[in-house]
Amino acid sequence: MQPTMKQALFLKSYFFFVLLWICTFSIAQTPAPDLDSITEDSYRRMLERQEAEKNEIVYPIFKAPSYNSTLETYSVADVPSPRGEGIMGYVSDPKDIIDFAAEQRINKLLYELEKKSSVEVAVVMLPSIGQEVPKNFAVALFEKWGIGKADTDNGLLILTVMDQRRTEFEVGYGLEGILTDVVCYRIGVNEIVPRFKEGDFGGGIESAVLRVKEFLENPEAIDEVYGYSVVHEEQEFEWHWYYLLPLIYPLLCIIFGFWYYGQAFDIQRSKDDYYDKYHRLDKLKFGCTQYLFPLPMLFFARMAKRRLEHYRNAPRFSKRNGKPMKLVNHYDEIDYLAEAQLLEEELKSVLYDVWITEDASDIMFLEYEGPNGRKYADCKECSYKTFGKTSSLVLVAATYDNGGTRIDTYECRNCNYKEEKEIAIPQKSRPSESSSGSSFSSSSSSSSSSFGGGSSGGGGAGVSW
Ligand SMILES: [Zn+2]
């Protein structure tokens, strides 16, 4: 294969995959759960529902673990679990950062949540963890306590480290589908950050817990927590024209494919001689269609190439006396072609086939465009296709602010006729500045205790306040 063919083939497949990518991308864009989509109305309804439920639920007496109040800096082992012998609750708050009333409300909310959906949530408020990274600390604590049921991994740890002004949401595998990194981050930003900044730690945790509860208690979410397959059908379907692309595009491919094959068939069937057939078919190959429709054009190009070869080499007969002709060997063409024609062949701008009858009574010259046919033009002086660019001289270089100029020199390789053209160079475009986003999560695994023995999925997010 010639290099230009290879390049064309590469370009074709490249364009095809770009188009394919655009098609699939536009389809695959389904919006993530959005906190803003929760309306005031649904929020009020939920509060009313909770009020109604509260009357039916019998709450246990929540009893906090005993704390070692001398500790200022906590390691994972130091943090007392809110679950165990004679202890019942969801909050571990050794320094009483959350006031008693708020802690009771949080315990109630999380008790309701666990009763209803089996999801286990632990809230931990620590004055300091020293130089530890809160995210790593949260992962380790999650593993140690085994928050969440072991079979569904439906645990959540909300860890706040006071001196680092940081709150981490550590999410178990089973909840990652609902409490995505984005959801956790938004809950942190919307509920935790503004209240914590005002010193309302109980209020911040309470409204974050409410939000989490709201997310987990909508029926679809509960199905997901329990591992049933969920269909999110409530999202309103927004129609975009480009959804049709994956449908239209193959259709266009088929139409163009048919059209080209029809043309090729028409040429094959016509009464033209092989030379005319060759040029009619050769013209079809050009144009941008091969980039827009690489797949059908790939098949077509193969077929066309075979046929072109056939047309070029098919047996020919003298138009003068009907005698069969034979193609003159490339090296013997020197006897028949003019010097300028041999130069054209050497430059590969034009290729000649010389056909001759056995008795040399008729001779025929057939002209084909060579692989460099587009690099050369017909010379204005000698009319051979030997006129091409020889040099390009930049007079003024282009900058980001101004365009430049260069002088292209064209010369005929045959008669040395020369032309110079002044070409404007477009202004350079500045590279666009790129920005980077923030990151959330890493990874972890499991162990067991008086929580259900769930393991962290490594998902979740942290917010600094
Ligand atoms: Zn010339």
C-alpha cells in the first residue's frame, strides 16, 4: 500500500471512531442524582411523614459510650464505638461537640433509618486526630467498626475532625450507587459547611443526616440498598436532535453505499471503453465522503481499486484495424514516450500506458493520474504536468498578534518556467488554558464488631469548613 493510501485509511477509521464516540457519548449522558431537584414540597411531605411515623415507633433508650475525657488526640483504637454492651446509639462524641438534645434527635433519625432500610450510619465527632489524614482515618475506623450489614455493605460514617475543620463521608459498597461522591459532597457543602461555620455542629450533622435519610428512604433507593434492580424512570426524558444521530448515520452510510455501488454498476454496464470507464470510476473516489462514511467507503474503495486495475489492464484492440494490442513493458516505454513525458512519469504526476499492435501498425498512449498528480499542475509554457512547488520562504513569521507572509516558488521541472506567489500566514492561536478539578476518594476493605460488619467502598467525600 502506498503511504497516502495508508494515511487515508487511518484518517477514515479515525473519523469513524470520533463520530461513533460522539454518538455514544450523547446517549450515555444521563444526569446524576441532584440535590437541587428535591423540591421544598417533597421535603415538607417527608417531614410530615416522619412526624407520623414517630408516633408509631418505640425508640430504645439511647445510651452513649463512656468517654476518656482526658484525651485530646484520638487514634482509631481510641474512638469509643456507639454500639456494644449497654450502649445504644449512632453518635460517638467524646467532647460533647453536639448538644444532648440534637444528639437525641440524630439518634432517633438514624434509628428510624435503620429500622426502615437496615442502613447503618455512625456519626463521629473528634477534637483531633493529630497529623492523620481524615479520609484515611475514616476508612480505618469504618473497617474497624464494620459499619453496615455484612451482606449488603450498607454503612455510612460521618467523621468530623475539629482541629482540621474537616468532615468526611465514608460510604459502604452497598450505598455507593445512591450516596455517590457527588451526593456526599453536595450534602457536605449544603448542610454541613454553612452550619459548622456558625458553630452549629449539632444542627449541621442533623440536617446532613436528614438529607441522607431522605435519599435512602425514597422507595427506589431502598430497593437499591437491598440489592433489587432499580429502574430510574422518573427522570424526565429530554429530547435532543442528536439522539437521532446513531440512527441517521448508519442510514446515511447505507444510502451512500448504495449510491456508490449503483454508480460503479452503471459504469461497469455502460458501453464506454475501458479507458473512459477507468476515469469515471476514478473520479468517484474523491471528495469528503470517504471521511464522512469510512465504513461503506472502505468496502467501496477496495472494490473500486480492483475494478480500476481491471479497466486499466483489460485487453485492448486497435480502433483503426481491430487488431489485438499489448501493453508495452514499463522499461520499454522509453522508446515511445517523449522526454517530458518520461519526466512526468519520474515525478509520478502522470503515468502512461503504451499499447501497441503486434505489427506496430497502431500505437495508443493512455494517460493516468499518478500518485503525485495533485502536487503538480500543467505548465503554462510547455503544458506538461511538471509545474510544482520548489521552495517556501517565510518573510514575516506569524505571531499570536499578527499574521505573516511567505513566498512560495513554483517551477516547471521540464522548461524551468518560474512563478512566485506571496501567501499570507494566518495569525497563531493561543493555546487554551486548562483547569483541574478537585478529588474525593481512595479505597479500603472490611472487619466486624457490634455494627453489622459491612465494609467501606472507599467512596464518599469530604468537605472542609
Ligand atoms: Zn514547462
